[in-house]
Amino acid sequence: MQQCPVIALSNGLNIPVLGLGTSHNGGYSHEAVVYALRECGVRHIDTAKRYGCEEALSSSIQESGLPREDLWITTKLWPGDYGHQRAKEACRASASRLKVEYLDLYLMHWPDSMIPGRSNREVRAETWRALEEMYDEGLCRAIGVSNFLIPHLEELKEDCGTVPHVNQVEFHPFQQPWELVEYCRREGIAFEGFCPLAKGQALIHPLIQELAKKYKHSAAQICVRWSIQNGVITIPKSTKPQRIFENCQVFDFMLSEEDMDSIGRLHTNKKLVHLSFPLWKR
């Protein structure tokens, strides 16, 4: 990979702007992750307890031979583990499965919890305070949230002391939540986008294909470049080494302002990722 830029978090840490997303059990490739780390220069890996591949990822990292300090490892707290004590136990369990002494970034995976007799706001605040404590202890070098909207972030600001360092949200040509992006930037929250290829749907759009021909890059590279050029931390997923290599070759060209705007007009508020109860309890 060409030299990967970083984005500074509000606490002074630098997160690589491009990472590799991982997937659920059955969709994880040990060989692909080792290839990404060894051959593509990937240093930022995103996973979650929900994906069920933290242990597999630890094996891939070990086989890569890379020093722990060279890597940025993000994992996430599942809503079924929300609450002060459960959150702490879940975080330590994730670190144990990953075989690391600390996490670079730990995220609350979803804003709701559906705990009987308690409001989501109350549970969010209690859980976030647990993350704040783990941040103060050094178990988590940075803490953040995923899929949080402006009202959730406003409530967290009122209820707790530490502003999330990152908010990870679906972001691609068909889903461009610019009001949320700008809010996060005003509040000092780095915006991270998942699903940058819209689960492959963006790759067949005529405009993306036209730009791929114009810039002599793949449709996937156009989407990843567009996301990064918007200042969004971007974590495309793939289990195919050649696709991972391709997704990393995005720092040798720039999209024109006109073409950035053209992709910007593809927004249809199309969301491809949804969570619903009782899935959270699994």
C-alpha cells in the first residue's frame, strides 16, 4: 500500500484513514488478513464481538509477525453486554480473544439496548461510563460509538464527561449522512464509514463505472477514494487477497471536485445495515 495517511483523534492519537473490515464467522479469511498485513501494508483492522472472529484475527496477526505497536485494532461492544460491569467484562474478554493487552479503539456497537425497565439513554450513559473508566485505565487507547445519531450523541454529551473519539456509521454513495458528519466534526468526533462499496451495489452504478474508466482505476477504488477524499476513515471488507490489494491502491490519484460532487448527488438515503431485537441478545 502507498503511504497511508492518518486522521488525528481529539486525544492526539492517529488512526490510519484506511483499514480492513472483518466479517462474521464463515466469512473470515485467515489467509486474506495475513496477506493484507504482510503484503498490502494494512495496519488498521476493524472487528467486533458480534462477528465472532476475534480469536481467528489474533491468529492472523500473530502469523503476520507484525509488532503489536504497529497495529491499530478496533473491536466493538455488543448491546447484549451493555451495563457497567458487563461492559467491562466484555471488553476484557475481547482483548483476551484478540490476545492483546490493550485495544486501540473500543466502540459501543449500537445506540439501543432494550433492557426491560430501563431507558436506552440510561443504559447508554452507564455503559459509556464503563468505557470512560477503561480508557482512563489504559485498556482502551480510544473509545467511541457506532451507528449513533445526533440525538444519541447529544444525550451522551449531557450525561457523561468524555466525548467519543470516533463515530462509525454506514457511509457510501447512496448513504451520505452529511448532517451527522458535520455534527461530529464540530464536536471533535472523528467520522468513520463502513460499507463503502454499498455491499457491491455501488460498483455497478453507471456513474461509478464511468469514473472508473476515466481514472483507469476499478469501481471499488473510486468508491474508497471518494470516501477517503471526503475525510472519512474507511474500512472496506473483503476476503479475497486481490480485492484487498486493489482497495489499498487509492493514494496515487485524486478525484476532481466535479466528480466528487457527481458522486455526492447519488445519495438516496439507502441504508443496507439494520439491527433489530431480539438479534441483540444473541
